[in-house]
Amino acid sequence: MKKPQVHQHTSVKSSVEGEMIDYTKFEKARMVGSRALQLSMGAPFLVKVSPEELEKMRYDPIEIALKEFSEGVIPITVRRPGEWKK
């Protein structure tokens, strides 16, 4: 019999609500991937990144999106099934 799968959670301080929110690895992947797509299409950075840091990151939108995620400034929200208001 299989054990139920436990999802890893990542805590990030939300810039909107100012509180710590736990995201699953799937939510994090979706948020970072969506933000990386926005960055690759020309969206402005939401964090200060020096030219040296950009060189170190090799101008990779995923790395920039991960930095934004870790600082809690990604403008994407997660709606979970039990949290919908009617």
C-alpha cells in the first residue's frame, strides 16, 4: 500500500498581506514560471538587481523570478479550493 505523498512547503512573506504564507512546490513552480515568462516578455524587474548580479545570473529570467519570489514581491496570488469566498 502506498503512503500518502507529503508536499514540501516554502514559506514566503507576502508583500500584500505582510504575513508568512506556505506555498507547495507546485504553487511555487507555477508562480516562478509565470513570472519568468513575464520577465522574458519585457516586464520590469520588481527587485533591485545590479549589473554584476545580472551577469552572475546570466540574465536568466527564472533566476530573477526566484529572487523576486524569495523577497516576496511576485504579483501573483494563489487561490486554493477551500479559500474561495461566495
